Amino acid sequence: MSANAILGAVHEMLTIALLLVSPFLLAAVATSFVIGLFQASTRLNDLTLSFIPRFVAVMLVVYFAASWAAGQMAGYIGRSAAAMRAILG
């Protein structure tokens, strides 16, 4: 196995990891921003006010994006298995 093949596999792994995590992080960051603006405008600094909406937003993204994420992971596993079969013979 050449160094280019290893680097390509690592690049694909990191790309798929970033692709899978980004919707959840984006939901958490966007919700935190909106709640932060609300807390700054009302001077209401309650810890649960920032945690619960962020938790609900991430759970909604999990609910709506689970099938997409499972499809992405299944495709990656299939490509990785095919590459391993090609390497092993």
C-alpha cells in the first residue's frame, strides 16, 4: 500500500467525519447564537435557558438527519470494504 493510498483513505475518513458532524454542530451553534442574543437583550442569564433549546435543536437534527447520516456511513463503509478487498486480493 503506497503512501498516497493511505493519505487518500485518511482524507476521505476525515472528510466524512466532518460531513457527518457538521449539521449537529451547526444546529448547536445557531441555537446558542440566537439564545445568546435573547439573553443579552433581556438580561436574563439562566443556565437552563441556554441548554434546553440547544438540546432540543440538536435532537431535532438527529431526528431529521439520521437516515442521511446512516446512508453516508453505509456508503463510506462500502467504499472502505471494497478498497480493502482490492488491497488484500
